[in-house]
Amino acid sequence: MRVAPFGTAGSNLESTPFAYLVGHAMKSPERPSPEPIGDKIRRLRDIRGYSVRHAAALAGISHTQWGRIEKGQRSADNRFQLADIAQALKVSLSDLTGAAGLVAGDYAHTRTAVAQTMQAVIEADLEDPPLAEAVPMDLLTQRLELAQSLRFKCDYTGASTVLPELLKGLHAASFGQDRTPALRGLVLAQETASFVVRYLGDPASAVMIADRSRQAAAALGDPVIMGLSAWTQAHAAAGCGLYPRAQRIADRAVADLERAAGLPDAREMLGQLLMVAAFTRYAQGDVGGAASAVAEAERLAELTGQSAALGLNFGPTNIRFWQVNMDADGADPGRAVQIARGVNPNDVPVVSRQAGFHIDVARALANTGQDQAAIRQFLMAERIAPQRVRMSPIVQETARGMLERARRGTGWVELRGLCERVGVGL
């Protein structure tokens, strides 16, 4: 019997590889009420000296739409549109959407861990000898599994405390007898670090981390791991709204990996690269090109089934996740809702993917006037991944838009509570 797609997501989290005794594990940091994205857009437009009409023309949207976004009458939660607005204002996407950050002890703790992660990434240069002492490879493997597990559980603050020493240790090991597994581990650790740093509100640093992974992948010479590095780079670039760059990276990687499609995990890696290529094409308005890439990925998914290879979770259900993610910001969010009705998120037993699915469905529902159903989806995502929801500027903006439309009636209490937790002032 198929589980209802909009039901409660499964709570079976991956077991922690070894004892994790950090007292604040899975804690959701407190956050200040952030400046609305619409206010940021208005402030940056004023700095540029642009009129609403001129700025809107540069972004390729109507001046009425731009004005409604600035006034908070329309949610500023469409990633594709925000990338166009950022380009029109000559700022980075993170200038508009940068996560609202943390406060007090949580802020200091997390920012220190992020800074230490970045330092470890910079120092993990294979042309320079290591500064850290050698650590047994089996211990490094345990630490890598822990960091990945925390990331997949959306415990980004917890993962950020593990990554610095892990990166240093893998860099040191790559100069010794364990060079091959260390280089592979370094690429996997840098992929994890890129995602963690991005979700902690620093997408530009996530791009730098992803680009550094290319060095270790090239030194290893494994086509599949080189594909993983390219996937990390493309995903990070897309997170900054750099869709043309992300597409070029993904397209090159697809062409390279197709020549080695018989290797273990190659089909899964190729399928995931095709999906990020589809996403970036869709973001740039190439709907036909996106559909072709999705069709090719679906052909591979028929061969792989739903797979856990390389932590990518490629397979038929994950492809549907990607389609919902694209259409939630597309011209027809109702299509995202329609696709989601046929999806059982529990088929991908990874919290980060389930939470992302519920967030995307919530945004699609909100964009089709179904706010009560959207609130339920956000609450399901928050239950399994509080940090992912409460630290997301896109969730904040969708919640802000629903709040503007809300009336004191059914669902008001739930919406008010969600807004308070994601940092939207009432």
C-alpha cells in the first residue's frame, strides 16, 4: 500500500557512526527578525539610483511586480526571479537572500566553526605539505561518516564542528600511504562542507569550497569522483544564482562521465549531473532543454532504481523531487503540486531530501493560493529538520507572504508560531 504523499515524513534517521556527545546537537539556533528581502531590494535600488521601471526592465519583470515585491505585497521567494533582480542591481544573490544568521553564543560558535572550516579548506592545498599531524585512516573515515550523517540530518551547526579537523586530517593523509582513500575522502568532505556552509548562510564560500574539491578529484583521477566534484561545483554555483556557469560545469561533466558509464556508481552520478543540468536550463528559461535532460535521467533511473550511491540518492523518486523543486518557482506551480501528489517522500530515507521536498511543496501550494496546506507542509519539514526550515530566507519570505494574506481563523495559530520560529515579525 502506497503511503499518502502529503503524510508525515518518516523519522528513521541514519545512525550516528560513533558517539556524538555535543550537547547542542540538532538544536535550532535563535535568530533575529531579518530585514525583509523586499526592503533589501528597495534599499539597494535606491543606492543605485534606479527607478522602479528601470530596475524592473533590467530584471525582465514588470514594474508593477517589482513594486509589489518591494512593498511586501508579493513574496520574494522565487529563486529564479531573485537571481534576475540581483543581476539588475549588480549585487550577489546572497546580498538579497543571505541567511539571517545566529545570535549570542550560537552565532559565535557557528561563525567560528565556519571560519575554521574555510581555513582548513584553504590550507588543504595538495601542492603544500600538511600542517596537521597524521591521523589513522579508519578514524578519519568515522569522522567523515559523522559529518555526512549530520549534514543529511540537516544538523548544519553540528557538522560545522566536525569538518575543520576532518579536512586537515584528510589533507595530511593524502601525503602518506593512504593517499588514494584520503583523496576520495577529501572530495566527499569538501562536498559536505560546501553544502553545510551554504545552508549556514555563506553561499559564496560554498562555491570556493566546491571549486577546491576539483584539485583532489583530479589528483585521484577517478572519473566518478571527478563527476562528484563537478556536481558539487555546479550545485554551489546554482546556489549563488550563477546558472550559466552551473550549466557549463554540469554539461562538461556529463560529457566526460558518459565515456566511463560502466564504472561503479557512474550511472547514479551521471543521472544527478543530468538533473542539475536540467535545473539550470529550467532556471534560464530553456524548458525544452530541461525536459530532455530529465528524460535522459529517467532512462538511467530505470537501470539504477532508487540508489544510495555516494549519498546522492539518485533514482525515480529523487527525480520527482527535482521536478517539484523546479516547478515550484516556474510558471506553473500547480504542476509541482500535481507531481507531488504521486510522490512518497519516504522512498528516499534521508531527512535533508525529505525536508527539501516538503519545503518545495509548501512553496508551490502557497503560490497556488493553498496557504493552509502550505503551512502543514512547512510544519512537517520543520518537525524533521528544524535548522533547515528556520535558517532558510526562502521559507521566511513564503511565510511572510502567507502572513500578509492571513486572517484570524483556521490555521492562524500554526502560521503565527511558524513565523515566530523562522524570524518573521508579527
